[in-house]
Amino acid sequence: AASHAATAAPGSIQQKIGYLYASGMDEAAIDKAGFDPIKPQLARIDGLKNRADVVGYIRDSYADGEPVLFRFGGNADFKDSNREIAYAGQGGLGLPTVDYYSKPDYAKIRTAYAAHIAKLLELTGVGTADARQQAKAVLAFETRLAAASLPPVQMRKPENRYHYVSIDDADKVTPDFDWAAFFKAQGADVRDGFSLSQPKFFAEVQKMLHDVPLAQWQAYLRYHAIANAAPYLSTPFQQEDFAFNAQTLNGQKEMKPLWKHVLDSTNDGMGMALGQLYVADHFSPTSKQRAEELVANLGAAFRTRIEQLEWMSDATNQKALQKWATFVPKIGYPDKWRDWSGLTLAPDNYFANVQAANKFNYDYAIAKIGKPVDRTEWGMTPQTVNAYYSSQK
């Protein structure tokens, strides 16, 4: 309904959601644009001259809300859950896990991945032979990253996901990657330190800045720039993105209808705003109150059970009650809605709208670093049929 609400107030979330959804449904405009939206980004990659340029590109890409090479964001400190700190961790892989790059079981997937990389490059005008050569270079690059990365089972261990260091100590691991400059570009309030969560990975990145040829870095950055944009570019890009990421990797037989695809993008970009409109129609304050009372009763019953457990020692019982007291039930929708006034969207530019939403959400998340953890904030949207528990918060 928002996409047809011509009377929506300027700057309202109804208008912004309408712009985002309607621009995504405009197949003709998206197809006409082709890959024009990413030509400036590809031109910058083509113009990289040295490792300092590569580092600058990664820094600026992040600042634009587009992660590349590693993962970065904020979360509660593992050792002080009252404060939000920055985390930098392993990433940069186009395949699901590190096993895909080395185990024989995934040989066919690796072959298909190389063909996928080459196809996306070809769609931007790269010649067939050159595209295949670049695809090999990208796969070799990611294989090296994977060899320095921990597999999922190891990543479940808290000690492998938290390694708090000072900025100076982080710079010793990656002398060519200035962390203070990176944080400044992101607007991240990192003072005494952050979690360089997998130091081995970043030590390998440092080596790669020195011994990987510039052309191979460019091939890697070029492919990921195209791959990240592909779902929002013209039909051939969307089809190739589906063919590998959905069909080959996950067995999905056919593409979602356009409206579902664009709804996913709208939920990704403005999910909490969409939830605000959703609950206004489908979940009244009275319903929320009844659900909260029900959950409060369950919580009280659970406390009583803990207090009456005969097999638990007094000390353990007190710890259990302390943990019980930290639960913050979140039912239906948040008590305070997020402010979307800083997000500017257009009625007729899907890619630009997705980019703007990505940057807006990234800046919103990064602004939390250095501040107390807000336990009232929601980690999923009201329209998501699910539940979660955050041990870290």
C-alpha cells in the first residue's frame, strides 16, 4: 500500500518504504540502467596503483556501508556486557565456509564458483579469456584467506571470537592497515581498544598486501563489488546471482517472484519501519499487553521452580536467580520506534535506494560503539515469525 500512497507525507516512513519498494518493482528502469550504478566503483578499482590505494579503497567501501575483505561491527564486550565495543573478524569469502575451498567434496562447487565469477565479470564487459583468468585469481585469493580462517566449529568457541587489543597492538599485526584511520573513516568511537577477533587471519591479510600482485587484488575487489550489487542490477545480473547463490549452493529451483524479492530488500533496508506500519494494522497495544502478562506469569513460575530445586546448591541457585533477573522479554514490537529521519530515498532509483539504506543502517550500528549496551533494542523485526535469545547481551 505504501508504494501507491501518493498522499504520503514527505519524509514519512510510508513515503520512504513506498519509494524503496516501488523503485525495486520498476523492472524497466532497472534493466535500462544495466550496471551503470557500479561503473564509478569499478573505475576506482581499475585505478588502484599500490597497496595504500587498496587499503584506502577498503576503508572507503566500509564507510559507504559495503563490507569487504573482513567483518566489522559493534557488539557487547565479552568481558563487560554493559558496553559496546568494535569487533573486526575474518571474512571476505564468497563460499559459505572454509571447507568449500579445500575439501574434495566441494570440488564441483569450486568449479561452478569460478564459472560464476567469470560470468559476472563478463556481464560488465570483461572479455571471456580475461574473465576466466581473473576468476582463477579470485578463487586463489579466497583460498588463501580461507586457509588462514577458522572453520565454523572453532568459531563457536568464545575464545576464538574475542581478542581485545589496543590500536597500537593491532597495527603491529597489520602495519600497512592503519586502524585509527579506519575507525575515523567509519565514525567509530574506538578509544582504548577493540577485538581483533582472529589475529591469524589479519596477519595473513598483511602478508597478502605485500606479496599478492595488485592485479589479483583488483580482480578480487572487482568481483565482490559486482557480486554485492548483482541482486539490485539488471535482469542478467539477478539471474546469475540466483543461479549460483540460490540454485547451485542451496538447491532453490526457481527465482522468487519480483514482489517477494523486493519485499526482502525492503525488510533488509527498512524492516523496523515496515514493522511499525505492520503492527498498526495487525497487533494492538491490548494484544501486546496480554502477551506481556502471559510471559510475566511464565517468568514468575520459572523463578519459583528455580527456588524450589532440591538438587541445586545454594550458591548455584543464587547464580541461576541472577541469570533469571537479566532476562528482558520483548513481545510483539518495541516500546520505542527507531528514527528514520536521516534516510533520504528517491522514487525512481532502486540501486541508489538500497545503497542509501545500507549506509544509513551501517552508520546507525557503528554509532553504538563506545556507548552503553541498549538492552531494550530489538534484534529482529515485528513481522518476523521467530524468537531469539542473546547470551552476549
